[in-house]
Amino acid sequence: MIGGGRPAGAGVSGQAERAIAAALALALGAAAHGAEDGAVARLRTAEISRPADEAEEAVLGRPLALALDGGGSALFVADAQDCAVKVFSRDGRFLRAFGRKGGGPGELSFPSGLAVAAGRVVVADKFNSRIQVFDRDGRLAGAFPVAFLPDKVLALAADAILVTGNPTGKRKGEPLLHVFDAAGRLRWEGLEARSSGDRIYDAFLNMILALPAGGSDFFVIFRSGERTIFRFAATGASAGEIAVDERHASRPLDLPFKGGKRRLPGFCWAAAFDRGFLYLSAPAPVDGRDLGPGREISVVDGSGRLRAVIALGRAVHRFVVDGDRIFAIDDEGELRIFEVVR
């Protein structure tokens, strides 16, 4: 448990429940109606061919984060290798790029996360230990330093930015979550890193995903060892928890650590949130010795119930969802666009 608060999905009226089912049907097609009686819809996708582009900037080197703008018309990708943000149209056509390697204003060093909201592009400039804010065209609009290596970012509201950080293992109680205002003043930090005494094992245990939850709230998902999704307000207050349906596949893996093998229960490789539903991809085994990205996405409602499973044509490392379209980075670092077949 992480604090108290109203459980997510608790107190949902029948009207709201019907609205959720209608939203799922709209987003995923008629097959999702089976989810109303507890059945799990099995949905397939078709990949959308992207326009050919020979521009060198269009090639992704090491894409670590992607986000759609508010209208879903443009996709922004943080490319850590090229130290740039690359922008694509909804059909995957390359539009532009901004940023270059360096430590000066507007320059980037291993951008690892980004968020797009209200005309702003917020970037976690990891190795420069700072957050930079650009307008949609790549003009620098602001920046502030942070006292850790930032990993992912979310724009929670006009004046609130969530920044996640990976624990160093040098001390107990390191916070994983940090909320700043637009000027870089720390408002709140919390969610202490878990500690087992093995720094390598703890690094796996403390891998998290952060997703917008509507309004200024956000979700936190532990990628392994936990089947509960936690919801927070921008103030850091707990806003509830979601226990995920056991039918969402998880993959335990025994890995060698100090003192012998330890079991790592892999729960979620990547995730997205859209129109009231959580999209979770379970990790898949790789040669029986490791876990990697999978080819299926579970669609989970606000009560944690599994409503549908979407099959993809390729394994994907990360993705965002907009209605029946899924924008993803595959296991070779290529941008893929899938559409749910109705």
C-alpha cells in the first residue's frame, strides 16, 4: 500500500460504467462488447505503411520516449543517440527535428523522456541533469537544473512537471518521483525506492513507468514485482490503487544475483493510457534467459479488469495510444504504426 485515498474505480456509477464500455467499444471496435460480461476480447492489428523518407534526420538512433500532441496530429520522439527530438505526422511522415548534442541552451545530452502539453515540449535532458522546455517548433522556452539524472517527465498541469529518477543505491529512501513547478521549484517528492541489499536486483525492482491519468493526476506502474497500479495527484497525495486482473500475463524469471538466483516477477514492459483505459504490455521471455518486449497489449479498465488483448505484428519497446491507433517503437528502434482491425 502507498498511502490511503479513494481506490481508483471505486464508487463508479452504472452510468459511468456504461460510458467506459462505450469508450472501449469506440476505441477498439465491436469485438470489445464481449468485455461487458467478463469475457476478454481478442483483437488484431494491421500495420500502417509509413511514407518513405531519405532524410538522415528521420532515422531514429536510440528512441527512448514518444508522446502525441494534444490533438494527436503530431508524434514527438526523444532520440538519445542523436541528442534530438524528432517530430512525425500522424501517418509517420518525418516533419522536423530540433536539438543537438551539447550542454548549452537548447542542446541535449541523452534525452530520455519527453511530454507534450499545451503547446510545450518538456524534455528530460538526462546527462545535463536538467529539464528543458521547448515550443512545438523547437524554440527554447525555459529550463531548470535538477539534483539527479532525470529519466522520464510528465506535464501534469500548466505549472506542474513530474520528473522520475532512477535510484543510485547509495542511500536508503531515495525518492523516485519529483514534482516541480514551471520555474523548477520542487513542490513534492516521494515514493521511496525499494531496498533489498542487492543494488543490481534493486535496480530492476525500482524500474517504473509514469503515465498521465487525466486532469493533473498520474499513474505509477512498477515494471516488476508488483501487480498494483498507483494513482497520485500532482500534490503527491495518493488518489487510489488499481489491482490488475490476474489474466494479464506476467513473466517470472530467475536471474543470477549476489548470493544466488532470485526470482524477478516481470509485470509490465511498457504502458499507455487513453480514454479511461490502461494499455499494458507484458514482458516476453528471450531465449529462456532474459525478458524482453512482447507482442501483446492488455487493455485494462479503471477497476483493473482485463477487457481486451491486442495482438501486434512485432514486439514493441514503448508505445502511445490514440483511439484505435498505436504508435510504437519496435525492438529494432523503428517507428511502427498499428491500427486495431474492427
